[in-house]
Amino acid sequence: MKNLVWMIALFAAAAIACACPALAADGTVVWKGAYAYDDGRPPVQFTMTVATKGKSVTGKIEEPATFGDGTSEKLFAKITGTAFGFTVSFKKTYDGTGGQTHTVAYKGTVDDKTMFGVWGATGFAGTWYARTEK
């Protein structure tokens, strides 16, 4: 019984200490992916550069301007959030290009080379995924 308790304790400690697999090491990784709207619009591809330091996630996203005021072919946004274990969450805030400054919340699951989940903003929602070749 003592061995079982120790095994459970070691497993729990390892799970708590586990950093996000693909985002575990401090550094920068480029991800390519897409987000889709729940209303059936075509998916929008993006490139996301993610820097990690501990549980902190920061970075930037570049995507085609599929909405906005028409003054730019691309939209740019900054991201800030957290990653721990197999969970990632971040907020994407557009930088004003194309007249866009709103924020979109992303939540998801991450493994060694993929991330996927759901996103939401006022009046809109959908799913997303990203992949890295790191």
C-alpha cells in the first residue's frame, strides 16, 4: 500500500511540474493554423509567433484581412496568455491595422506539435487549430 501511495504522489508531482509540452522550454516557436467561424464562413489562415517564459505566453499573429475597413491586405495582432500542462489560453488584440482593435479570447489544448480549441469575441465564436514543425 505504501508503494501505491508513493507512486500516486510521484505521478501527481510530475503532473503538477509538467509544463506545456510544445511550449515547455522558454523560447520562440512559429505556428501555422486557421480559425473557423461557427456560422460556416471559410476558415482564415494565420501565422502565430509564440514566445514563452515560464507559464507566460506572448507573441503576434498575422492573417489575411478578411474583415476590416479595406485599407490593408493583412491584419496584425498581439497575443498574451498562459500555458500549463496541456492547456493554453490567450487573448489576441488587433493592433489597429485595417481599423481593427478588438480582442478575441482563445482557449485550447496543446501537445508536441499541435494546438486546437475554441475562440470567442462579442457576437462571434468558432474553433481554431495550429501546427508547428519545431
